[in-house]
Amino acid sequence: MAIIITEECINCGACEPECPNNAIYEGGIEWALADGTTLTGKYLLDNGEEIEVIQKNIPVSNDYYYIVPDKCTECTGFHEEPQCAAVCPVDCCVPDPDHVESKEQLLHRKERLHL
């Protein structure tokens, strides 16, 4: 499953540089699939929507750091545990019950994001 940042976030920013997929953004900042990945062209999101990877998308949160579920792999294929959760001083990086995925699905996403 993907990781979510809860409203307990203190906006310290410790998590953002730890993400190997550049899936973490400061609240209010637009995101793009191409940010920090090798993607080009179009990409099929998990919800079935196809978008341009350079397309800027609305922030998931305006108030605190957030994780883009379509870019999160829980650090699978990079680290033994999600690095955002490992460095978070207030333990607000937790599994997202709305995005439950298998290890195989997470590895497939990693392969798609990092060609």
C-alpha cells in the first residue's frame, strides 16, 4: 500500500529528500509524474486516467506535506522500509488504507517510474 502523511505533520520537510520516487511534495505545491523520474510522454494512472507526465496536477494537500499515491512505492526496490516513515519525527507517515497494494504491484510501479 502507499504511504499517506496525516494532518499531524509539522511541515519539517525531513521526508521529502528521502523519497526515491520524488512522490512527496510540500503542501500547496503542484506535482507532476516526471518530477524526479525518467518518465516521458503519457502515463496511465492507477485510476485508469492517462496523463502527460509533465502535466502539473493539483496538490493533494494545501496545508502539509503530502505523498502522491501514483508515485509511492513504499521504497520497495530501494530500501527495506519506507524512508519517509523512518525519518519522520512525529510518526505521521503511515500506510494509506485507501491504496492497498502488493509488493509485486509496488515493484511494477518502481519499474514504470524508473525506466
